[in-house]
Amino acid sequence: MKEKIRIGIIGTGFARKVQIPAFLQCDDVEIVSISSGRRENAENAAREFNIAHFTNDWRETVERKDVDLICITTPPNLHKEMALFALERRKHVLCEKPMAMSATQACEMTEKAKEKQVLALTDFELRFLHGRLKAFEMIRNGEIGKIRHAKCNFRAPHRGNTDAPWDWWSDEKSGGGALGAIGSHQIDSLFWFLKTQISDVFCQLQTHVRERRDQKTGDMRAVSSDDESNLIVRFADSDFTENATGTISVSMTEFPAYQNRMELFGTKSSLRIEHRGELFFGRPDEKDWQPLEVDLGKAVKGVPDTGFSRGFVNFAPKIVEAVREFVFQK
């Protein structure tokens, strides 16, 4: 039997819905502590998953001697302080995206991880969808040729509901907004697929729902973050791109149905990837997309099947094994 990897969780949103259930599917893993700004949220999550320790002070979770990995799933404006505190204590860290409030903060966090020689990861779980992994290999095998254009189209309707309350998502200073929460996934995926960077960009942000009700005061509060972001980009040339362009559209207010679609158009053929990892191949001599066989893997039960939980179920065991290598083999 392998030694257990012990995990401390900060935050009870995405962690409670997806991360904890996915980690608990891994062998030899124990969630030993969970913290939340609201103690009752931490207590409820602890009771749900039989976690021994809960607190409203995240430092208690980080400072526990039995914690190997800290998962930070809080609003982005809190990431830097929490990550640096954990890294200073030589804890391995998985941090939600966007990683920080600026590139300067992100670089500081990265340098601290290097200094302490610990594992530090950002949660880009969509890379681990089986369909995306297959597309990644097809691109590297030259099956679609050099990529000319990439399109990302994400739409979700739930923030189009004007009755949804004001929260950190509504607050630019807390790191809320569509560009950071979802656009970061799209950009990361394109960098990963294309093995390149963006050389030119035009971006327009929009706030369609400009006020939401504060549940504490009952008053309407201004929304300072974006609920729609649109980018037109040009990519630097790479092994897989030549004079390539791209469009990235993210909306949190578009009805009726959820969509997370990525299309990559090459000199030979094209690929289309849907939100669960469904994969389609487009040839120049055919009129429609042809489905490719993909094992979509497992989703976390009880949450909307948007692809994120499937990606994290695949990502979680890789995180555990990477931490295990640091903890027990260094």
C-alpha cells in the first residue's frame, strides 16, 4: 500500500462540488482539513465528506503538519497571499485560475515555488479531457497540417439572470469576470495546442447586467466585472502555426444552452472539440464534420456535466502522483 497524500482545501465552492469528490476517487488520498471564510460552509463540507478538521481560518489548514497539498479555490484577489503563505511552509499548491491579479503577482508566486522546490500547479483541468488529449496528439502528428485559425466559443446563460445576487464574481477588484474565469481556460488551451504565444490582441469587455442586489443590505450594487469578453488575436509562428489568427468569445449571459466549443482549422483538415471532449474531424472534400471515437471518461455526479468535472477527474490522479513523487521519492 502506498503512503497517503493528505490534502488541505481552502474554499467550499468548486472544491466542494468537484475537487473533493474527484480526489476521493484516487487511491491513498485523504482530505484532512477544509477552511472557508464562513465557518458553517466549512463545517457542512466537512460533515458531507467526513473531513476531520474544519475552520474559518485558512492559515490553520495550511499550517497543519499532516498536509502535503493545499488547494486554493477562493476569489483570485486572495490567491497570492494564500499561495505564498503555503509555499513558504513548503506545501505543494494547486491554485485555481486566474492564478493572480497580475502577471507580477503570478511571477512572485512562481519564483517562491522554485525557491522552496515544491510543486505548484494552476488548475487548467480542461487539458485533461480525453478528446483534447487526442486532438493534441493529432496536431503533433501533423494530421491537420499547420493551423491557420482557431475559434473558441463559450456561452453560459446563468449570469443573464438579473435576480442572481451580487457576489465576488460581480467585483473586478476581487478578480471576478468572464475573461479571468473562462477566458483564461481558452487562452491556456490555445497556448497548449499551438505551442505558441499571442503576438497581437484586440479585446473588448462588456457588462450586460450592470447592477445586482446585495443580499446583506438589500440594496442594488454596481457590477464592475465583465460578463462578456471578445478577443481577436494573432499567434506567433510555431511548429504548428503559420500566420495564424484566432477569435475567443466568452459570454455568461447567452441563452438558451451551455456551449464550450473549440475549432482548429489547418492546412490539411480541421478539428472541433465540444465541452465534454467530443471530437470531430473536418476534411476539405467533405460537407460535414465526422465524429471520432473518444472515451469521454467520468463526470462527478450531482453537478452539471459541463466538461470541467470530467477534466478534473482525469487531472486529480496525476496531481496526486506528482505530489507523491515529491513527498516520498525526493
